[in-house]
Amino acid sequence: MTSLPSSVDVAIIGAGAAGLGAAHALAGSGLSVIVLEARNRLGGRAWTVQASPEVTFDVGCGWLHSADKNSFVPIARQLGFEVNKDLPPWRERAYGNAFPQSERDDFMRAMDAFYERLWEAAQKGQDEPASVSLEPGNRWNPMIDAISTYINGCELKDMSTLDWDAYEDTNVNWRVRRGYGALVAAYGASCPVELNCNVTLIDHSDKRIRIETSRGTLTADKVIVTVPTDLIALEVIRFSPPLPAKVDAASGLPLGVDDKVTLALEDAEAFPKEGNLRGATMRTEMGTYHIRPFGQPCIEGFFGGSFARELEAAGDGAIAAHSIDEIAGFLGNDVRHKLKPLCESRWARDPFARGSYSHALPGHAGDRAVLAAPVAGRLFFAGEATSPTFFTTAHGARDSGERAAKEVLAALGKP
């Protein structure tokens, strides 16, 4: 482990997609730059693991959302990563009899009608909870809420209608066969990153900014902060003097929770590739399952919101155990012996994340712009939560890092 420099022109806090985007944008500027990362790896909430010799698993982000506008698509091609354009299994390719097609069609009609009401509510300009747009008494409301937990990481009651409307979704969703996390790590391989370097204090009271870390102290002229909102809201990283407007904005943009699990699947050839499995369970506390992604011998499960937090609190292995129980309930008890836990995420318990990605609380849609605003031309802020239209995504984070880097260059009078 090398020692930290005592002084740099620009320090970037966090080596996730945002921090790496900022570092790339500053390359060639003539400025001395360092990226300080608390983890022992690049990527932040983008993380690919080899769960077994046959299964590659994205523990974090896995889909190139809005792929026709996603800045990681050209990066993937430049770095030699194969981009898979197969349609996602979310609406099609239902497997099993747990959710009959007639019921599925009825559910999709109810969900589409909900989204239409939600859009109409947003046009009125009232930043109300998204749950207000649910049709009272509709039998599918709990499952519509479950879909929100997968997409937003929270239940509809905690979701801002205006923030939902601001999100740009082109409905083009692609994947990276080698893993989105692997792509982000490869993107950052050339960046000047110091790992295992946990920042605890950013003191901007003097002419130069002093940064206290687990590996010592350094100073910088400019600092770009790219950490998840909960670390700012809970003041895990402190500012001196305090920045109450940033703390308040981050508090209005808490991290929701989306957790994933992958289960090895024996006799995989008996199951369809890229299948979708979930039941008409009429409750929000449920998982949804992706059978044999990329044809791999596994089933991936997804859990969100309060239910994901409950499963995390139950301890290691609880997500996998619940998944096996639920899948057996859908497909019959004989499937149990074919499933074996491989890997699961617990993002709310990750000390450097505290959750998966941000959602604006009702009344707080404007907090993204507040969080993104520079402070005195010295402190700059990036991360998915600061993206005006691509929040919750890795490419939104990357683009925000590039935006913050351009703000630094403008403050220094550099082109």
C-alpha cells in the first residue's frame, strides 16, 4: 500500500461510477487528481462476482437501463465487453402456473392504469406520495407496491410523484455478459485510485481543503464528493464548517433497498432460459425471479423495500432461504433439492452504502438539484442521487461525475 500524497489539486471521494466518471473527465487536464475509496475494490454499488464456476453474478446493478442513452454502452464496446440486447423477462416469458396468464394480463392492465394516473397527478405539479394514485380497493395494489420496491427500493407511500415523473426511461434495457460491475471496474482501472482509504472529515474552513482519512490527512484545492446520500445525511462523513443544506437534501433522498440472490439450479436444462417467475400472491412482501439469466444454471431473486430490510435483519442466508421456500411454493416441493444458495446482497448493511439507490421522499423532488449544487466553487457533488433524470442508475452516476469535473474545470478557468 502506497502512502497518500500530502497535497493534490483535486480529490474525489468514492470510486463508484460517479467518482470514476469524474476522474476520467479530469484526465489530461494537467491537474493532480486522486480518488479516495473506502472499499478494497472499485465500483461501489456496481459489483460482479464469480458466484460459482458456472455463474457470474452482479451483486449490484445489472441492467444497462435506457441503453440507447446510456454512456456505459459505448464504454463497454470500447473496452471489449459484449453487450446483450435480448429483451428482459419482466413482462413476458412467464414460467409455471403460479401466475396464470389471464391473471397476469389483468394485473398488467391494473399496473398500466396506475402509471397513467400517476402521470396525470404529476402534471398537476403536486409532489404527493405515489400511493395516492393507487385505485382504492384494487386487488392488485399490494403487487403494484411490490413492483415499486424492485424499481425504487421503497414502497409507493415513500415515493415522490414528481421525482417519479422526472426519471427518464426509454424502455431499452440491455446487459453485459461479463457483468456490469466488471465493466465499471475495468473503466476505472486506469484511474488514480487509493483503496482502503475511508474519508471521515472534509474541513473546508481554510484556503486549502483538509481531508481526514483512515490512512492519513491530505489537502486539496477542490473536492468532488460522490458518496451515497445516507453517508451525508447521517454525517458518517462530516463537513467543517457544517453544510446543513446538503445534509437536509441528502435526508430527503434516502437510499431504498434492493437486494439480489443467486441460487445454483441443478438439472437446469429442464427450465427455460431467461424465464420470469412470480406468483399472484396479492402481497407486497414477495420476491420476483429470473430463471437462467444468460442461460446460466441458476435462478436470481429480487427483493425490495421494507421486506428486503426485514430479510437482511434476519441474518446471512435469510434471503436465499426465503427464495427457496417461495420458489418451492410456486413450482412444488421437489424443486428444493435442485436449489443451492450461492451469493446474496445485503446493501442496507453495507457500511459504505447503507442502501441501494436513492428515492425522493414526497415533497423532496427538488432536493436532487440542491445536493448537486457546488459550494463556494470548492466543493462539488456527484452520484446517482444528483442526476436530474437518470438517478438510481450507474450511468446517471457516471454522467454526474463528468458534470462535476466540468464544474471544477470551469471554476479553475480551464477549458
